[in-house]
Amino acid sequence: MFLEILTPDEEVFKGEVDYISCPGIDGYFGVLNNHAALISSLKAGSLKVTPANDAKHFDHAEGKMKHTLADDNKSLVYAINGGTIEVKNNKVIVLAE
């Protein structure tokens, strides 16, 4: 699925991913390929992104929102202060603060 992470200041990430873990208002939830359409609010926490296995490249900015590498040495983790997520037709847009 295709993911874009945007903040008011910059495009943070754009590329194909296998999995996204999000800090929802009622707890963390995951998004995989072919997920049902969804719009949800996000609270402060860690947004974990696992780039697709066959994705040899993806774009992530080295701007204000930095990422760390998860314990699996594959996933990227972004600290967010809240936001929204939209999932539709294997395209995911995260508007993060």
C-alpha cells in the first residue's frame, strides 16, 4: 500500500509500505494491505512504518520530524503529537502534528 506522512511544514514520508502501527484515540491499531476504508484521529505516540519488502527506495525527509529505527532494524518510528489518518483503496495519508 502507498503511504504519505504529512505535517503542516513538510512531507515526511512517501512510499510503499507493508504495515503501519498508529496511536489511535482508543489505543494502537495496525493497517495492512487491503484494509477497509477508515478515517481516525490519532493521539500523541509512536507511528511505526514498515517499508515494503520489495521497496528498494522510499522518500523520507530529514526535516523537522526525525525518525528512529525500530528494534527490528527495518521499521521507521516517528514520534507524533496527534493527527488524523485516512485509509482508502490501499492509499494511506497521515496528517501528523
